[in-house]
Amino acid sequence: MAAGGFLGALARYLSTAGLPVAGAELATAAINVGGALALGLLTGLWSRGRGPGSRRAWVRAGLGPGVLGGFTTFSAIAVVFAVPFRPWVALAQALLGVCAALLGLWLGGRVPSRERGAA
């Protein structure tokens, strides 16, 4: 999980390095919403016995909390929104993230399970 966290945090850093504040703010929003969607999708797939690492807990831990957790770190939000803090931007990003995660979970849950006869 630590290696996954390192890789996710490195990917997030590289995706926003050198951007002006406005660009970094938009990139951070896209990263967090995309990461929430990906984690929701993976969780939905894993609940159906599908997806990468569905039968290996260490792969799920490395991809979910590791890579995607590192990629969507709260510290990135804190830095981008620290000055000037705009509550409506933070709230919109949080709501978009939750909606994206729920959409991913729903999409992943629609994939048939590996169990015979399961819907």
C-alpha cells in the first residue's frame, strides 16, 4: 500500500507541477473527481468479484487506498484552496467527488458477478 501511495502522490504532483494557481486548482478538482470515480468503480467491481486484484487483498489495498488515495490527497486541496479560501469551490469539489464516487460504484455494481447465476 505504501508503494501505491507513493506512486499516486507522485502522479498527482507531476500533474500539477508548474501550473499557475488557477490551473492547479482546476487540475486538483479533476484529479479528485476522477479519482473518486475510479475508486467507486473499482469498489463496485470488487464487490462483484471483478476488476484488477478482485481476489487479492494486497492488490486492492495497493490500488484503492494506495494509488488512488495518494493521487487524491486532501493535502493537495488544502494547498490549492488555502489562499484565498473560497468555501463554495471547496464545497462544489466535495459534492462532485461524492457524486463521482457514487456513479462509479453504481457502474461497477452493474457488472455481472463471477458467481454462477448471480445478477
